[in-house]
Amino acid sequence: METAKRAGRTIGTLLLQMAGSALVNFVLLDPINQPPGFLVNAVAHAQQIGLAVLIGLATSALSVGIAITA
């Protein structure tokens, strides 16, 4: 029973990491990569970039935690 519970938690963590990565790449950073360019759009979306960086760091930490656990 303990092994099944641990496997379920690992899979749940993987799903959380996948959702966070998709959120960063396809939702938060999408408006920044539109024309007229990254630097022009980055000024208007500074808080969005900061949030994307924090979520990216959190998903990276989850990846490291999963690798250590495995």
C-alpha cells in the first residue's frame, strides 16, 4: 500500500510540473513573443515575466526533487 501511495504522489507531482511548464510557455510568455518584438512587449508585461520566472523556478525545483526521489 505504501508503494502505491508513493507512486501516486510522484505521478501527481509530475502532472503539477507539466501543468506549470505549459502555463509558463504557452500562457504567460505568449504575449511577449508577439510582434513588434520581445523588448517592446517586455516593458508592458514586466509583472507577467516575473511571475513566469517564479513559476519556472518552482517547476525546475520540482524536477530536481523528482530526480532525487527517483
